[in-house]
Amino acid sequence: MRIFRTTVLLTSIAAPLAAQWVQYPTPGIPRTADGKPNLAAPAPRTADGKPDLTGLWDMITDAAVGNILVRNVGDLKPADIQPWARALLQQRAENFGKDNPHYRCLPEGPGYSTGTGMKRFLQTPAMMVILNEDLTFRQIHLDGRALETDPNPSWMGYSVGHWDGDTLVVESSGFNDKTWLLEGYPHTNALRVTERFRRTDFGHLEIAVTFQDSGAYSKPWTVSLRAQLAADTELMESICNEYADNGQQHWVGKASDAQKSAVKVASETLAKYVGVYKGQYLRGPRTVEVSLAGNALFVSVNGGPKQPVVPQSETSFSGTGLTYRFIRDDHGVATDVVEGHVAGDFKYERQK
């Protein structure tokens, strides 16, 4: 096993418990003629006419620690990052983000705003409560109070909200500096976060998150994401510290190790690996899309950003914290790809 394959996704140390409620029909929601949830139905409203954001939401974002230095995040440019913050970002990318406080089962704080996974929103006229899979929660006060001016820095900070038409605007501050933004970006105690939530129809949320921290960034920057209503299921707990061995003792190596042992592979060979592969991962279906640009192969997982992988042999690639090994037919065309994790190898069949 090469050392740079040994970074593990959080899903391998935080698997949700199975339960019969994961397929329980959600009562009282609009449905189509065939009984499926009608996600395109009009958004519901509360008794006072405000949009009702209550529901179980599946958050969708393209953030990933493996590519944080090769693309712009939201409208943030490299020049907007303070030198100390960029150096720390580089260090975290090189180490595959293994020092992420989340991997030590600590709260993500402002990182929840742009994180993936399931979240349950509970809305009342005076407060919005957001419940997370790891048993943390947020309280967003809607009773007109001002944001705390002398906060005691905490993991989850202080949050107040108000309505701007049909958009809920949430202002948060008072975070400690122990957490990460977007799987690697640092922040200071001066961080202020502004979130804008808009329920466009029954099944979809549009979310824009703005981070403002003059100690780490020269200007505010915004990340857009979306959420889809998770109907006919329930929020299940996902705890990462219930086992004595969470795999972290295997987290060794650096991203640059892949480049040191790289080999050259002809573009004609790489072209035979391009395609879409699908299979089952720990928490559900997984799609791996392989593309070619110039003489470099890229991998996108479940519609996320394209990340470059480095050839270690004619069929094996690494560099994202995972490995990818292609299984070929007699003509050298890939039929399957095997994705290597510390948790094991997962084989995905080529679809096209």
C-alpha cells in the first residue's frame, strides 16, 4: 500500500446507524400521481405568511480538501488570502486535511454552513433550530434581538436572523478559531458569517454563505450551495468517536508523494480510461467520472470538482488521498475502476 492512499474519507469513520425509519413515508407532503414526493410543488408558508423552511434537507456543495489550491472557491481569489492563511491552507492540502478538527470528532462551527450531509430545520416565529447528523445543533434567533457584541468565543457562535422578503438572512459571529472553513480554509475569532436561505419550491433551497474575516482575507467572499428536501426518510445520528480505532493511525504521507513516484503514461492509454463509473460505496451509490485534459487524468466523485490524479503505473493513479486502479479488457479499454480507501477497495463498473 502506497502511503498516499492512506487518507480516509470521513464516511469510513462515521457510518450512520441503520434503522427502519430510513424509509418511512413523510406525512402531509405533496405527491405526484405515482405517489412520489412532488418537489416542484409550491413552497409552504407559516401562519404569518413567512416561507416555512422546516424539513430534512440534503446539503449539496462541491467543496473538497483535495482541490482547494487548484480552483477558486466561490468568488475568493488566491490574492485575497492573507499570506499566513495561504501557507496554512497549503500545509493542510499537502497533508490531505488529516488535522481537520472534524476528524477528531469536534464540532465544525461555521463549517456547517457549507458542509454536506443531512440537516433538519425546525422553524418557529421566534427561532430556527438546525439539527446536524453528529448531534450538534444551531440556534438562530428570529425575535428581533441584535447580534451579541461581546461574545464568548464558542464552537457554534451566536446567530440572529431576519426576513428580507422571502429570503431568511442569518448573521453569525462569536466563533472560536479552532475550526476550518470548507475543509481547509482558516479563520480568526473576528469571523462574521452571513447566510441567505431561499426556498424556491417545496423541494429545493438556494443558499449563499458569505465569510468576512479581515484577519485572514482581504475582502468578504461568498460560496453558493443548494439543498434538496430529503423526503420519506429520517435524520439518523452519525458519530465518529464510538469506536476505539477510527483509522487515523494509518493517515500518513503527503499529496506531493504522488508526484515523486509518478510515471509517464501515453495520452492514448489515458483516453481509454475516460468514462463514467458507478457502484456502491459505504453510504450509498457512488459515481466516479474520469476525464482527460492534455496529458492529465481527472476524477470527479458524485458530481464534485475535477481533481487531478497522478499515474503510479499504467493502470494505477493517486494524489487525492485515494487511489484509482483501472481494470482493462483485451483492447486496453477500462471496464471498471477500483477506488482504494483505508476502509477497503470499492469497485465501480463503467457505464459509458
